[in-house]
Amino acid sequence: MKKSSKMSKLSMVISAALISSTLALTVAPAHANWPVQVEGQKMPSLAPMLEGVTPAVVSISVKGTHKVSQQNVPDAFKFFFGNKGQNQPQQRPFRGLGSGVIIDGDEGYIVTNNHVIENADEILITLKDGRQLEAKKLGSDAKSDIALLQIKADNLSEIKLADSDNLRVGDFTVAIGSPFGLGQTVTSGIVSALGRSNLNIEHYEDFIQTDAAINSGNSGGALVNLRGELIGINTAILGPGGGNVGIGFAIPSNMMHNLVKQIIEFGEVHRGILGVSGRSVNSEIAKAMELETNQGGFIEQVMQNSAADEAGIKAGDVIVAVNGKKIKSFFELRAKIGSIGANKKVKLTVIRDGDEEVFTVKLKQDQSADIAAVSIHRMLDGAKLENDAKKQVIIIEDVADSSPAQIAGLQAGDIITGVNRSRIKDIAQLRDYLKDKTGVLALNIVRDNQAQYIMIR
């Protein structure tokens, strides 16, 4: 009886405890605010991480002019846009807003989208602490929608870069930017998809898709992980009327970093190219070609003497990984290769006749990039230029026949050391020097170990 009585009392105590716990659980949600602590532990919050990250995200405002065609203007109104009967494009002023991310506080480097600052005559940066500074454009790449700016200021915060190749669908994301000019705003979500391409948003697409709210003005802002590391540059949204519906796109941080390194070194992007054409593998192609994979880039043609040709890539190969990272489509392959600089080596994982092989390929420079690279100034058109970082000079590797560069007297093998007695160390510095120059220029070169001048009018 005593034992039974003790058990009965113990049961009553346990029941009372359970009832008490149940009451506590049902009563808690009735409070208007979440408690600061639960059982002595602080509630999880993004605030500590954001306090360290948000000073590295800036607001950008731009002013400039762009050309507006009169072709669609009724004749009765053309008088107000210029001489009647003329369809000459007119310069119209514009203003714009966007966001940017400080990636190097010491150098004052800010990354944003090219479309944010395109055609801008004035770029004004507003820091989180209220400071406003004019920015200088160091270079941009319209095909990937990346631009690099620079400001001069003390005590700049910078953001740490993450390896975006390690992202997984479902990872938490935080978007930081200045939507609609409201000022810095933070939204959160997850990685909804990876490797988004063929969206016709940019020329080279390998987007991170996120449901973190991204709106107009967020362009160029930061997409970060829960450690406060940059995983992407917010770029575009997909939705009716340009509003957020939970489908936003960001350029991966690795892709951005590859492009920015080239802009810093050359003043522009020297895009690498494989020299292949193809399409994305799907179930139909996999069945027709008896492939064991439904993803990757199927190679239809390899250009003669291209980087792929020299490495041994063949038509019929399926490229399934770049530098050990899997790819899903030909578009993703194109985007990843397109962000890697010319003359860089990459490892391509290829499926051939059912077997997996790895090829090391040294990328050549995209011909379209060559055209952009030599258009520094009219006198340099047709000259292929390369930096010699060790000697801090510019080497003319080749000069096209009948080109302005050849007419000016430049030859392959010439070494450019200066302009008008000013020392020039690299292509970016040369571009900056020639940008606003007019009249006669004396190009300092070394030819056959002898210094000389070439006068350009």
C-alpha cells in the first residue's frame, strides 16, 4: 500500500508538471512581442551580422545624358526636338539610382552593375554614415553587367567574399540595397535555384536565384550569407510591372571577382574563350547520343586552332564540370568560361564514349574582346596590347595590316613606355591618359632596344 501510495503521489506530481508546461506553452503566444530570451538564451537575430556588413553597402546616384531617336516623334512635335525633318538622335539628360558594394576598403573599390552607371557623367556615392563622395569609373563589362568604381575616403568598411561555387539551394540569403531610393533596406530569403541562364537578361548568365525581395534600386547591391559574406551582386528581377514577386537574380561572387580582377589589371575585361559551339544536354539529346547524363554542355563543333582544339576537345564531347564544379547547361559553361580571363588555364571534365576524362585548357582571348581591347584610342586600333607587369611596360604583340595603328607607324614588338614624356606602366593607365587628350601626341616606344618617339596628330 505504501508503494502504491508513493506511485500515486508521483503520478500526481508528473501530471501537475505536464499541465503547468502545457499552460505555459499555450499562454506564451498571447504576448505582443517575442521574448528577448528563452531559458536564458538570446533569440536568434541577423542584427549582429548586419551591423558589420551594411556599412560596406552604398547607395549610388548618377547623372548623365543619352541619345534619344526622333524616329517615333510625330512631325508636328519634331520642332521641339530639333530641326524639322531631321531624325538625328538628341542628347537627353537622365538621373538614376542604384546600389554598390565596397570590396576593398583600402583601395576604395566599389562593385555595381554596369546598367546602374552606364552613360553616367557624374557618379555620387552615399555611405551608410552619411558621407557623400564622387566616384571614378575604372572599367565595366556590359556583357556580364559588372562595373568597378573607386572612391577616396578613410575608414571604409569592406565585405568579405564567399566562394559562390559552394552555394546550395536552400541556403539562407540576405539582400541589402536601396530600393526606390528609400535608403538602405534589408530583406531575407533563400537560394531558390542556381545556374539560371538563357533568360535574355545579360549576354553571360549564371545567376543565383533568390526569393529575398529585390526591387528597383537594389541593382548592384549585396546578396550575403548568414556569415555576412558576399555571395552575389543583385542584378535583376522577374515579375509583372518590375515589382518583386519572389524571383530575383544575382551575379555569383566568383564570377564578379574574376571580372573585377581583369578590370583592375587591364582597365577592361580580357574574356577567355574555348572556341566551341554547342547546346545544353537534355533528355532527347541524351537518348539520341546514348549519353549517361542529362546535364552538361554538348559540343557540336570545335573551331580549328582554338583553345579547345589544342587541348584535345572533340565534337561529341559533353563538358560536365569546370575546375571540378559541375555545370548543368551549355549556357552555364559559356558564362563560367566567359568570366575567366584570357590565357588562364581551366580543367574541363568531359564525358567521351561513356568515359570521364579531364582536360587542361589554356583559354584564348575572345575576338570581340580583342576589338574592345585595342579601341583605347584611334591610333591604337588594330594593335594587340599586353601588359608586362614585371617591367611595367606595354608590349605590342601584333598589328593588323592597313589598320590605324600600322598607319601611325606602330609595329609588332614595339614597347610603349610613355606618352608626351609621361611614364605609362600599363594599359589601364594609358587609356586613362589618352581619354581626353587632343592635338599632337608623342608616343614613347622602344624598338630594337632603341628608344624613339612616334608623333600622332
